[in-house]
Amino acid sequence: MPANAIALAGGAAALNFPFISTGNAQDRLEIRVGIIGCGGRGRGAGGNVLNAAQNVKVVALADAFPEQIEAARKTFKDVTDDHCFSGLDAYQKLCELKDVNYVILAGPPGFRPVHFEAAVAAGKHVFMEKPVATDAPGIRTVLAAGELAKKKGLHVAAGTQRRHQASYIETIKRIQDGAIGELLYLCAYWNGGAIWHRGDKGETELEKQVRNWYHYTWLSGDHIVEQHVHNLDVCNWIMNSHPIRALGLGGRAALGNKSGHIFDHHAVEFEYPNGIRLFSQCRQITGCDHNVSEFVCGTKGKAIPSGTIMPAGGERWRSEAKSSPYVQEHTDLIAAIRGGKPLNEAQNVAYSTMTAIMGREATYSGRIIEWDKLMQSNVSLGPARATDWNTPAPKVSVAIPGQYKLG
């Protein structure tokens, strides 16, 4: 079964098999959560997991910066001093805790492959935020760790929450069942306003980059990877596949001379193995129209995967399903841990992340990028295994199409 089909089956579990305590030993298993990356997303995911099932506690915290730990402790009252760790090696110390069985990975994406690898090696079930890498070596690390998780009987969920959202699950099943006929093309959008910029704060160049991580490609992947991966993941899910090549354009129109080197707009045409095209846009420029969505055109109609089918000449259908996918993704993972249907989303999220990376490399270079060749790249963008703030930071410059080369 294709990886995306497996995920669809797992998504269906969100509708049919929510966590229900039956009183058996598996259901009584206490979920003891450690959060690696205690910023806004990590704290948010911690709150989501506490609402996902009974008998769940957040008991450990790790972050590069001690002030993030202190902020998180205001919310998670069960965390003791000896279960709090700061520094670039904090993730290792948390993973060594024997009483933690569920780890949330929510640090900058450039560190995700190493954190995931360590969590699986330590025997933890994992919820990892998207994206899961920023370069091909990182993707390969995630894929290998995902396979090891299967062998060890560990369960893995990813922060591509649309796969756990009832309206998406229901609509995409209808699309795949032929509700709009044969697919002709897809569109994906993440167009919004300017993202935060934290300036240059820190005693070393590495600390400055990590504190302002969104604006450095080795840490965030650029916003086509960090945010637009959601929409690209939906398209891969619909297609039960990933694109094989990409061509795009982009640039840095509004960021000016702010520190960092990401683009603020990308437009990419992806091609799937069957020749179907996906037209992708993402933009972070204030004052422009916003659009975060996906669209599918078929021979017998059109669809908005979030919940609408528009058959040609027929009656429009809308999903009535309501749920919180941010909670449901944890509910599904906990259900798997407590003896339900196995769940491992590592490959799905790795392939969707790689789709976004391929799009970024196409816009940076101005050239057609092939999936197979990019997957073989040995170029690592940053010192993901750094444990000291004095580690040399990557030298960065804004990519110039026609001159940029991955390596």
C-alpha cells in the first residue's frame, strides 16, 4: 500500500476510532510527555495533548533557551526541576529520562532529524511538528528513524494536522472515489502577511541565527517548507504520491536588508509521475490578499479539499464534520500507543517536506529540480548536531537564481 494510502487509513481512524477508555490495561497506560522545543508551538502542542485523552501529563521540558523553559513551566505544573533542560544538547538529556514515553518535537525544523533520531533510539513514541528537515540528508535521517520506529513498535504522528481533520478526510475520500472524475490539475496556496522577525539577539552568530530561526534556511527551510508544506502535503495525500520534478521562481521583495536570507515569495509548478501538475504559491508580504487553501480540478467538477465538492452540473456538497485536528492528531497517536491501529506518519511527512524542499531549490536556482537527484544530495545546510554556542554558524547569502547551486 502506498505511504499516503496508509496515512489516509490512519486519518480515517480519526473519524471511526477516537480514544475511548474501556478500562483495560492499555487504556490505563499513563502518557508521560516530554516537550523538546518550548516555544509557542511546543506549548500549544503540550496543551493539545492534555486535551486529547485521559491520564496524560507533561512531565519534562527541553529547549535551547532557559527562558522558554520558565515560560512553559507556568503552564505545565507537573514538571519538576530535575526534568528541565536547556542548551543545544537539552534534547539528549530529555530523551534519557526513563519515565517519559511520549515526546513532542517542536524546535526549529533544522534540528528535527537529529531530535527524531534520538527519540526513536531512546524508545519514545513521537509527535513531531512539520516540517521534519530542511535538506536531503535530514530527510534521509527521518526516513531511517521512521523505519526503526516501526521495528521497535513505536508510533509516530506528525503535525500535518489536516490528515486528522474530519472534513479533509471525508472530502479527499470522495475525490479519490471519483466525485470530480479524473484529476486534471491541483493548486496550493499559503499567501499571508509578513512573518515575525526577532532581530539580532545573542552573544554568538549561531545564537543570533537560532533565536531568529525562521529567517535562516538551514533552520526553517524557508517559508515554502515551514508553512506551505501543509498545502503540499494535502496534494500529495490526494495524489497518493509525490512530485518528481519542479520548476519555480521567487525572490525577496519586502524583507530588504533584514538579517536572514529566506525569500518572501515563491511560485512553483510541480509535476507528478502521471503528468498531472500542481501549481503552488506562497507569499509573506503585508498588504496583499490572503489565501491558505487547496483546489482540485477534475473532468467532472472541482473540489476544495477542506470540505467542498462542486460537481459539474450537480449539487454542491459540503462537509458538516467539525473537529479540532490539533487535538485529534494526539488522540489518534495515543489510541495507537494504547493498543489501537498502528500509526507511523514519518514517511508521509518526510516526502511532503521533501516536496517543499524541491520547490525551494527550484525557486532559488531558477532551474528544473529532479526529485531523485535531490534525494541523493549530501549537502547539509547547517550544523544540526551543534552542542556549543561557539560552533561556527553557516555563512548565509540571499540566493540569486541562475547563480545559486545546492552543491
